[in-house]
Amino acid sequence: MWREGMAGGEGLALALRAVKERVQQAAARRPQSLPAVQPRLVAVSKTKPAEMVIEAYKLGQRSFGENYVQELLEKASDSSILSSCPEIKWHFIGHLQKNNVNKLIAVPNLFMLETVDSAKLADRVNSSWQKRGSSERLKIMVQVNTSGEDSKHGLPPGETVTTVAHIIQKCPNLEFVGLMTIGSFGHDLSQGPNPDFQMLISLRQEVCEKLHIPIEKVELSMGMSTDFQHAIEVGSTNVRIGSTIFGERDYSNKPASDKALGEIKGKLGNLTVQEH
């Protein structure tokens, strides 16, 4: 059970305020040539209890992200969150398997799916969202594996344009809003800009030119706790930040399947499910 303390109460308020200030400062350092889009801060609340989500909401935070479908469904359906956070916007930022699509679509206040990584997955999500009968299209991003690592999910960069075109032309219940990447970790900025971020920027340019989309209509979701300032400086419009806001994660209460998955991935160097 969450208690007010270093990771909550005043600690959470101070951490959230500090992150928002760093987001604003990084945005102010962007070149004027970049679209003047205010970066969206997605607070990644995985493994954190409903009380902490509500506390952050009371402090003005509206966008929250989760990596696991079951945890998102349980948290978003929590009666205290439903009653206390009417304007909450949930982002799904983890790998989505096709057999979990219907469960994800059932999530209350689902705002955006950031991790569509194939045309087939897009088709499945499009069909499921249609059955839900929503009057609005579901916002989705296409995830690209910019680093080429086998441990990362996402499209090969060369398939980005055709996949986006498929979504726009064949998925009328989905609204394509941007590109997302995780990228490799530990990039030394003294060696220059993060090449994964640069690749996503180039892919956006290619998508916009070939599909005749205004560049300001295509967001870039890149940047997490360790590199979000650099990501914003080079053009990110959506950063996913967890432990810097909420404190270190406690995986002891996770569902058995997710916990087991986390342990397996931990043995692989914790590369597949990345910390936001």
C-alpha cells in the first residue's frame, strides 16, 4: 500500500514539478525550425498503485502510460481512478500481442496506442475499435526499431512508410498521429546526437513527403527518464517518464505472468522491456 513519503506526497509533487520544468527548458532550447509543438509528458505509472496516479492527477498531470495490458486494464478500471480522474488519458506503451487487443480496447479512457508495429496488428486494432462503437478514432503511433536490436520491438525502418500508408488507407477507425521509438540506451551525447532519434526524425520527413502529410501532424514519441531533455531538444513531442517522477519500481506485486516475463527479460540484460 502506498504511503506518503519520499516517493509520494510532497516528494511526488516536487519530482513532477521538476520534470515539467525540465521539459519546458528543453523545449525552449529547440531550434525555431522545428514545429512549435508543446511536448506531452506521459507519466509512466507501471507497478505504481492507484493512489499515486490520483495524486499526480490532482497535481495537474493528465497523460499516463502503462506497459502491460492487464495492469493497465486493472488500473484504468479502478473505481477510485474512475471517480477521481475523469479527464485521465491512458497511453499504452508496451509490446501489444494480437491476442490482447480486445482486452486493451476495453480499457476505460484509452487515449493512445503508441506501439503498433505491423499492418496486421493495425488491422486487428481497427476491427476491435470498430466493435467498441466509439464515436472517435483511436489515436495510434507506429513503433520503429531504430536501433536494429533483436531485443527491441518495432518495425524495421524500411517498412515505416508502407505501414503508415496502410493505416491511413485501410484502417478508418484509427487516427495515425506519429512515430515512436525506444532506441538504444547509454548514448554518449559528447559523440553527437542520438542516432536513433535522428533516424526517427528522418523517417517522419520521409513519411510526410511521400504521403503528403504536414510535418506538424506527425508526432515523435522518443525520450525517457535518462534522455528526455535531449529528445525534446531535437524534436520529440511526447516523452515517457516513470521512475524520475514516481521513484524506483516495485515488481513484487505484479501479476505472475508479467513478473515471470520481467524476470526472464532481466536475465537477458533487461533489454526487451525497457525502463521509462
